[in-house]
Amino acid sequence: MKLLNFDSMLIKIIITVILASFIPLKDGFIDLFKYLTITAISLLFFMHGAKLSRKKIIIGSSNWQLHLWIIFSTFIIFPLLGLSIVYLHLITLNQEIDNGFLYLCSMPATVQSAIALTSIAGGNVAASICSASASSLLGIFISPLIVNLILGIHSDTLHIDNEIRQVIKIILQLLLPFIAGHISRRWINTWIDSNQNLITQVDQISILLVVYSAFSEAVSNGIWNKVSIYTLLWVLISCLILLFFVLIINYFVARLLKFDRKDEIVLLFCGSKKSLASGIPMANILFPISSIGIIILPLMIFHQVQLMVCSYIAQCYKSFNEKNK
């Protein structure tokens, strides 16, 4: 399928994890990569703000029921399903993996892949731009609150007295660059729109920097003594279960609310995604670096699962549309 080429990023992440496992960061390189990572993440959110077109958002924002349910699916349904899977012991591994699974459920939706899949399936692209962008922006505020809430229930990983520090970091590293980028769009929009590949490269570089730093520290803390093939298999199964229930719920909600086919496609693809591009930088702010590697592991696996499954669904919609022209 054409979209599966879209995720060559997975190969790059695997190579980065292997590299960090054999050549972890040491001494002064740890601080160097820390500052490089912060700079890359800030630049990434600046560019995402700059490419956010208000005109496209206004065009796609008319169906308020669709957008409200996508937000509800992303920030309510996902965490509830995640908690259910963990507490029903469908995934019973160790607390760090459980926390990572709950963390992935707290993340905002993807932007690029949700829009790309909607386009392939013949859905309402303007609405997908609106919903995906809104989810990404709201996630800067909502995701950390959900993480603190559900991980505060499940464990002592996060504490109330850290929330102010986390909020300040998120504002400085994510929100302010995003706003600055959006404000500057009036001057640089032509350049941004003609250099989408550059944004993708910055996106990938920032993620790879965080992954390399996180897994370097995780290797030093014995991550591969905690994560076996059995663990990875159960995380994969749990991700498939999670995605299955989210897709089924959203499909029947689309039918219940009598959405047309194009908006049904938007709901399926925007309401079932979790963003690696937002999740990894945010983990870098919310968690100590020693635990980031294992925390983001379920998110990395879910990212690939959602792309493969939803690519197949998008192709099915495309085939159906072609047969019924």
C-alpha cells in the first residue's frame, strides 16, 4: 500500500534504538543532546504553528458534532479504554510498561497521517485538518493533565507538586513556539507551504534525538533486562485490542449521529490516532530521562499498528468509492 511508505520513520527509530543500545551517550554528550533536543522540539512546534491555515480550519469547522466527538474519543474514550485494559489485566507486565500504555492513551491525535488517510479514503479533508489541528493544539494543555490524573491514580510516577514545573516547560518549549509560528505565518506562509519536506525532516530529527537520548539513558538503567520478546508481544496485542475498540466505537457513533460517509471517514481516522510527534517531545518534559525509553515504547508500537491497520481501512474505502462512481 502506498501509505505504508509513509512510515519509513519506523526503520529510522529502530536503527536509533539499536545505535543507542550499543553506543549510548556518555559524559558531556548527554548535555549536548539535551540542548539539541529542546531546540529541535521548539523549532518543530514553531513550524507546525506556521503551517496551520486559519482559512482551512474555518472551512472544516462547520460540523461541531463531529469535532466534539473526535475530541471526546481522543481524550476521554482512549484513556478509559486504556485504564480498562490495564485494570482488567489484559496487559500485565510491569508498572513502567503499564504507565507507558496509559501514557499513549493520553496523547493527542496525529496531524499528517490522519489527513493523509482521510484523503486516500475520500473523506472530508477540510474537516480532518480542522480536527487534527485542534487535537494537536489542545493536547499541549489536556494531555499533561490526563497523564497526571491517570498515572496519579495508577502509580506514584507523577506528583502534584511537579505540575507547575511541567506546565511552565510545556508553555516555553511547545506552546510559545507554536503561537510564534502561527503569528509569523502571514510573512512566511509561502515558504512554509513550499517546504513541507523540511518540516517533516525537523519532525523526524526531533523525535530521533529524543529517542536516542532516552534509550541511551534507558540502556544504562537496564531496559533490555525489563523488556523481553514476550513483553513486546503483549504490548502489540494490547495495542491491537485498543485500536479495535476505538474504531468500532467511532464507527457506530458515526452511524448513530447519521454522519455522511465523508465525515464518517474523518471520525474513524482522526478519532483513532495517537501522535508520536507530540508524545515523544512531551515525554521528554513530563518524565525523568531514565524512564522515557520504556514509557514511550507502547506509543512507538501503537504508532506502527495504527498506520498499518488504518492504511488497510483507507484502501478499502478507496476501492469502494471507485466501484461506486
